[in-house]
Amino acid sequence: MTHHVRITKENAFLTLLVIGTVVPLSQFVPWLMRHGVDVPLFVTEVFATPISSYFGWDVVISVLALLVVAVVDDVLTRKQRAIVAIGSLLGASVGLPLYLWLRERRSRTHVRGSQAFDLNDSGCAA
């Protein structure tokens, strides 16, 4: 028996936005409660090892790229671009799904009908 689940892109991006906000903050908030706003310690810990430096630089560069995209995007309104820029400062895991969600919402309001994709039992796009 094959199950087909219809998920709109808008709902998929919104789900990723929630996950991308909650999961990283679940690690950052306890650190912040323990150490307070200690920027030098934060930077030291983020770049403490080669592998943590890899992830640190990956996030920094991803956020910079996303900020550029948000500024030059001509589909989103000025307010939406500002929201993406602010969200990106929380991290790429917030900024990217937020950007994609807002773009999808904007395109849906300009084009009738929301595109969706089907997931079969194997989890692959059909």
C-alpha cells in the first residue's frame, strides 16, 4: 500500500524554519544562561577546534551570502527583505527557510494555486 502525503512548499519551508530556530537555540540559550553575553568566550569556543572552525566559518559565510541575497532580491518587499536580514543574524538555519518561505508566499499570492510535491512511502519526491 502506498501512502502519498501532499506537502506544500510553503509548509515545508515553515517547518524547516521552526526546526532551524528551535534546535540551534536549544543549544545556545543554556550557554547564554551559563556565561552571559561573553562575545570573546563565544568566539573562542566556536573556533576552538578545526572541526568547530569549519562549522563556524560555514555559518558565517552562509549568513553573509544570505544577507546579500536578501538585499538584492526584487521579488520580496523591502519589509520582507529586512525580516530575512534580521532572521539571518540568528543563523543560516533561520534565515534560509525564512527567505524561502517568504518567497513562496509572495509567489503564491501572485500566481493562483500553490505548488506541492508528493512524498511516497520511501520519502522520495514523486
